Amino acid sequence: MTQSSPIPWNIRILYWFGFALGATYLIYAVVSIILSFLDRTYGDIGGYALLLLYSLPFFIIATGFKNRRRWGWYGYELIMALIIIYCLIKPDTYGIILAILSALALGTGLLPAVREHYFRG
């Protein structure tokens, strides 16, 4: 399916941010699972495997967002809101930075210039 107009820069930044978040969690989970095997500490593998599964929705939703699907926009906004809520419940340095970046992404996704590409007519 070809798009009639090129993808605006703000949508490109948002979907690359979604891919980067998904890749960060994916790499962290895979490296942690490998290190658990090497250290013979098998008790934490379940948590890392769950984190590995959590990274998949980031890729799916960022792909839908990139392809200008409504479900991609809804999912992207929902994930950014959930990240902000989670980071406010469990604040730490990483969480504060992630909450600020997610709030910027959430706000950018709500701009009329972005929404018009998902909700035409």
C-alpha cells in the first residue's frame, strides 16, 4: 500500500522513538537471559522472558503508527500514557527521564498536525 503523501518528520521521530524503546527492552531482556545462563542464576529468567514479551507490542504498535493506522495511533498513545503512569508510581532517575520523553511523545502525538494523518474526513 502506498501513501499519497510523504511521512512528516514528527511522525518519523515518534515511530523511531517507539522502535528504540522496543529495541532497548528487547536487548536488555536477551542480554539478561544470556547472563543468567552464564552465571547459573536461573531464578530471574522468568522475569526477563516476560520483559522480552513486553517489548513485542512496542514493535507492533510502532509499525502500525508508521503505516498510519488508527489502531497504531491509539496503541502508541496508550503505551506512552501507561509508561508515564508506571514511571510516576515507581520513580527513579531512569523512570523520570523515560516519563519526560514519553510525555513529549504523548503530547506530540496529540498535535492536530499528527492526528490529521490518522483521522481524515
